[in-house]
Amino acid sequence: MFVAEGGIPARVAIVEPTGSGTQVVTVRAQDQNLTILLRERAALLPGDTINLAVSTADVHLFDAATGGRTEG
């Protein structure tokens, strides 16, 4: 996931700097808590609203019954 102009609106809950160019951000989006790793620093504060998008090339899906990775 990455911060984008359009996409899924999310409210920032926690911002954790994890190095000079990365940070872990916990957000609330569509009644779900999500934790994302941002590879660039963004000026985010708890309570901010951001929009998130997904790069399909970076998505990994898993079968809930087997725990194995699915293809596609």
C-alpha cells in the first residue's frame, strides 16, 4: 500500500519512524486496522486522513483454510 491522491480513505492512528527513510503507520480504513510500511517519510500525525492505494504487483494472497499462498 502507498499514500495516493485517490484511493481508500484512512485515518492515521500511530506513526512509528523506523529509520532514516521509512516509517510504520497504523491506520483505520473501512472498519479495519491496517499497518503499513512506507518507504519514504511523510509528514503524518495521528488523526490525519490519508488515501491509500494498492499496487497489485506487490499483493500476496493466502488461503484461509490452508495458510498457503494462492496464485493470481
